[in-house]
Amino acid sequence: MDSKIIDGKLISEEIILEIKKELSSTNVIPGLALILVGNNPASEIYVKMKEKKCAELGYYSIVNRQPETISEAELLSIISGYNNDPKIHGILIQLPLPSHINEMNVLETVDYRKDVDGFHPVNAGRLMIGEKCYMPCTPAGIFELLKRYNVDTSGKNAVVIGRSNIVGKPIANILLQKAKGANCTVTVTHSATQDIASHTRRADIIVAAIGKANFLTGDMIKEGVVIVDVGINRIDDSSAKKGYRVVGDVDYASCYPKASLITPVPGGVGPMTIAMLLKNTLDSALKKIYS
């Protein structure tokens, strides 16, 4: 195994084994409801992956597929039903939603105690002030990788590239907390930041989540930096069987030589997202976060 690689697949498998061990000592069956609106191909793939993992672990899972034409009121009614279903411990709304549905109305309707995606304002607020909550799954996965690879984070300069509610803002808040794998001095850069490279060149840790293929290049980083690449981008490649290949937000070839640790794409952050969703659902079933 390459000592520079942060292997998300390996760590996610460790977490799944830990979940199996915890499940073996309880009679509780975690229940997860996945709601998919429309027929977005990428969303369908993600939902099937989550459904498969639930089946492997013996979770009770429901995939509720709804047409793109569903009204907001109808969708909110479905969510309310799962809020009141004792067999369901986690509710996941696969994003994005059709434009005629207000995303925030939907996320706020989910009972925050079953919000295993960590997007409800209650969980977002508790995360910001450092209280126990469900963390969004991708940032939670990044946090877990840093801890399990014993990355020295305390007092280090961390630069987050991207300010989305799904990754950028929550991982910035996580890295700020007084905790193992955190306690960083955090800078958040984004599309309006002037000269992002001036920030990344002094970073000890970089989380790239800007959604631009190969955005972070070797001339933008210093020796020894730890890089976490959240990006998943398709670029045309006539030599590939599918006519494209998947790359991250980091130009891996130019950044790898200078990095001390780096996540690959695929096989880095991606597998961690589903593992943390399953962990959040188990925690909900066992009432570890909210009693």
C-alpha cells in the first residue's frame, strides 16, 4: 500500500465491520427511508448503492421513488409519515430536487432526530456550536479519515476550497472544533476569492470541494501538505471504455509528489459518505445523539 494514499475504501470497510459488531450486540434493526424524486441517473446510482449496503447489513430500508411532477405538499406529507413511523430511524432526501420544490421546506420537514444526512437547521446549528449532532455524511467521512490516519491537525492551517452547505461550510465548522482531527485555523475560499493560490500555498491541510476538474495544481501547494479531494468530475477521454474518466478537483499527477497524504478519486472520500450515513442511522436507532 502506498504510504501517501488516504484509502477511503479501506477505512469505510473498517467502519462497516464496526457497525456489524455493534449490531450483533443489539436487537434493534436500524430503519432508513430513502426518497428519490425524478429520474436523475446519478441520484439513482447513489440510491442503489445505499440500498445495497443497507441490505448487506440487515437494515430495514425503504426506497420511495416519486415522479418529478410530485407536488411539494405531497412530498412533505410522505416525509411526515416517515417522521411518525417507529421502524424508520433515518430519512434521506436524495438531492437535487426538481425546481418547483423548495429544498429548505423539505429539509426542515424532516424530524431533526431522524436527519441522518445532517442538513436540518437544528443539526447545522448544533454542529456550528460544537454540540452533539448528526454531521453531514461527506464532511463526517473527511473528519474520520483525518483521525484514523493520525493527521496532526491541531493549530494547523486548513484551507477549504468551496462553501456549499453539503461540504464546504460543515467541514470548515468541524475543523474549527476543539477535537482530535480538528482544532485547525480554517480559511474558506470560494468562487469570489481573489488569488486562491495565495491561501493554498500556506495550507497544511486542503479540502478541495469546488466542483472543478483538476482545479488544484502542484504549483498551488507547499511540500508536505495533506490533501482531501471531494470532487467527482467527468472529463472526456476517448481512450476510456465509457468515453470519459472520473477525476477530482485536484490535479493528482502534479500534487501527489508534494503531498504527504492525499485521497485518490475514486476510492477516497466517496466510500466514506455511505459508511457515515449507515453509522448515523445506527446511532439514531440506538438513540446515541437524541434520546
